[in-house]
Amino acid sequence: MGTAKTSATIFAALGDETRLLLVSRLCDGRAMSIARLTSGTDITRQAVTKHLRVLQDAGLVCSRRRGRESVWRLEQRRLADARHYLEIISKQWDDALGRLRKLVED
């Protein structure tokens, strides 16, 4: 389960358009090379490498060597941790709004 601190790290990493695009491309579960991740974009391989390092530091992606290149894969568990944290916050808001509604109606 994600804590506020670990979830904040994930949300900060996902707060960049390029990193969000990379995560989106990796969501199908297949490991991809940097060449494949940059295919069809104007993003340089150097920039993608930099963004992948940020995502890796947040625990959102991992890499492994496949021949001469590294392939990157999404860590689904980390996204699930962040989603769980958002669900907790959503429930807290729902509870607070319910209390406000009750107060206004009484």
C-alpha cells in the first residue's frame, strides 16, 4: 500500500507530459527499447533516457539488458499503489461532503 511520501514521488514523476506518454506506451505490459519508445515522436533518445531514469527512481519502470540494448517495463504494482492512495483520498472527500450535506440539511 502506498504512503503519502511514496505516492507523492509517483505523482511527481507522472506530472510531466513526456513521462506520462512513456508510461502510457508501456501500459500494455510489453518491455520496450528506447528506440521503440521514441518511435513516432520528436523526443530524442537522450531525453527519453533522462525521463526513464526519473520514472525508475520513482519505482515506476525497470530495465534489463536484452542483447546490446536495455528494454524498459512498467512496474504495475507502483501504479496500483498510487491508485489505492487516490481511492483513500476520494473516500475522505466523500465522507467530508456527506458530513457537510448532513450539517446543511439539519
